[in-house]
Amino acid sequence: MLVVLPLSVAAAPYAAFVMDARTGEVLHARNADTRLHPASLTKMMTLYIAFEAIERGEISLDTKVKISKNAAAEPPSKLGLKAGQRISMRYLIRAAAVKSANDAATAIGEAISGSEAKFARRMTRTAQALGMTRTTFKNAHGLTETGHMSTARDMSTLGRHVLYDYPQYYNLFSRTTTDAGIREVANTNRRLLASYKGADGIKTGYTRAAGSNLVASAERGNERIIATVFGGKSSAARNAKVAELLDLGFRRAPSRAPVRKPDAPNYASVDQAKPKGAGKTIRLNVAVKTSLRPQLRPGAEAPVLVAALETTTTVLPADINSAIAEAQQSTPEITEQPDQSIAVVSTRPNARPENLVLARVAPEPEVVTRLSTSGGRHWGVNVGRYPSRYKAERVLLKTALSEMSTLDGSLRKVVQRPRGFDANFMGMTRETADLACRRLQARNVTCFMVGPAS
């Protein structure tokens, strides 16, 4: 039986790129600089700018975003947002990263830049600042649009920046499921995450014009590889090809290499590259011609200035010199009068008696306490669900070191669930857990409180 593939899918060009994430060294490339449709790989840039905006204080994870008609009308894949609905930015980020929701991606762009068109221009500017020289964005989600193009090399570069520039958010891409506010959603990349050892992200993409795309990252020991495929014929074929490329990367990469993080976005170079005639400088003459000092209230006297006093003083320099000379002379002797006596009282304290017995204060006993689950210490903080126990334990240790003041004394506990491993800090009071979670959220760490019944 002959199966005829749709022309657009069959004709989707193939491209591949493999790099050592630690150093940026290219390990394999094929059609890596061919401009192709990136599909939902676009959302890596949408999320990168969202992380950047949160870091700069332009928006926060708790900002309530009002969903526009434009965002709600985006075609699938989508979260199912309704026009006029309000939802926290954190849930939009989760939906875009895990579910690859187009409506969530558009809502993120509109919330940050005011419109999707303005956000797309910021995306392109950011791409140029990251060195993605052959990438142009026209929307926040990646659906096919004229001029919306990128390359396998550029998308690998972007994936590396997401990994190293915002490591506090990178765990989003390894979640097999996540709470997106209105419902729980599953990861579009969950098959590769489950089947390939060490895989922890990053992003899938599919349209008819693009085929099946994927930027994947995997870590084994000291090695980390990023592999990108454009134009896969199906998600299964794409995953198999990416696994093959990751294996190739691990074979070719040295077992040990220094981690050289990518440079931060160079926005100055992008601005300097603009045409000189793009604008002109207008100089304004802003010299103050009239005093803005308020007029005196009727009947009030003008204040006397120190400078005026100095100019009207009658003290002569000779008087000042003579006063200084008198002050420097020794104190005159006091002559006793026959009928007067001056009693000199010494202020020096008496010597301590030799037979004085000093009282010794007994040291206070040191009380050693241990963590107990009684007395209301049944609360905790969850900092995410991860595909392996190792990942969960590593996140717990990293989080404990970054927030020692409130997590000190808590128990790090990994709980295996059907869909992964929960990373929890337990043995806390409700107040301590609430404070710890709020402090972690201020550090852009996603968390929630775990109650006694959890």
C-alpha cells in the first residue's frame, strides 16, 4: 500500500546541529545555516524574554495577565484561555514551556510589550544580540508566517542561552506534567525525556511547513550536549534522529572540558548597527530665563543670609588674632585668700581590696534540640517535580544553599510519584513554610506549600 505524505511535510528540508553545551564547540552540522520554519521552537525566545523581563522587574510571576481576544483565538496547541480571563504569568510560562500552548505564548508577548507585533520586534532584536544572525521573528508562538525564519545553528545557540542565562527556570523543560492554573498539562517532549538517559529538555515544534523540529539537551556525568533537528518526518522519527545525534555528541565531546558560559546579550551592538539616518537628535535650549523662586509673603522680612553677616561684621582680623593668642596662654594660677580654702576632691577610684572574693557565674547549659514532627511542624515546601531522584535531590541541595535562613533545620525529602519525583522540604511550621516559599518566589524559584494531608 502506497502512503502519500502531504507535499508540505514531505518537502520540509532537513537540518541538524550538535554542540558541546559547555564550550559551544560544534560537533556536527548539516544545513545548519539554512533559514527554515522554526515552528514552536520559537517559544524558547518567547520564554527567554519572559525570564529577562522578570529579572529586570518589568513583570512578575504573580502578575495577573488579562487574556485578549487575539490570544484566545490562537489555534491549537493551546491551553484553552478565554478572552477577558485573568491568569498569573507563572501559569502562562508553564503552559508555553510544557504544553507549547499558542494562546499562552501570545498572552506572554502582549503582557510584556503591549502587542504581539511589538513583542516580535523585541524577539528579533534579542536574537541579534545573542548572535542569532539568520533569525527573524514575526510572532510569539511559531505558527507559519512569511518571514518568520531561523536556523538549526541559531536555535541551538538560543537553547544554550536558555540553559546558562536562566538556570533557575530550566527545570520547567524537564517536567513531564505541570499545573497550568486552569488544568494540568503534559509535556510535548515527554517521550524523549522518558526514553533517553540524561535528557532534560528543551523544546519541540511542528507545523506542516516545518515538519517535526526539536532542540534537545542531555547531561551525562560532566558532559552536556545540545542537538537540534529541523524537518523530521514524524515525532517518532525526529526523536530517533535526535537520540542518534546526542549519542554522536557524547562520543565526540571530551569527558572533561571547562564550562564557558555564553556572553550576555549585546544590545549595544544591535543599536549601533541601525542606519545613521534612522533618527535625529533634537537639542532643546532649556536655560532658565526667569527665577522660579517664590515671592515673599506680604509683610514678611527677607531672611538674613550668612554671607551678608560676614560682610557687615565689625570684628577685625587683629581682634581675632589676639583672642587666639589669649586662648593659647597657660591657665593663670589661683591665689588663695586668707579666709577661703579650695578642697580638691580626687575622682580616682579606690583600689580593690585584696581579700575581695569574685562571684563566678555558672555557664548556662547548652540545650540541643532536634527536629520533631510534633507541635505543628507538619508543613513543607515543594520546589518541583523531576524525572529522576537524582535531579530532585540536586535541586533540593541547591535550593537549601541559596535560602539557608528559612530552610535551615528542615528535612530534604524526595517523594516518588507516578509521574516523577517531588522535591520537598518538610518538618516546618506553617508560618516558616509560607515565609520560605515567599522568599524562594522572590528569587524566581517556583514553589508551593505542602500541608499535613499532602
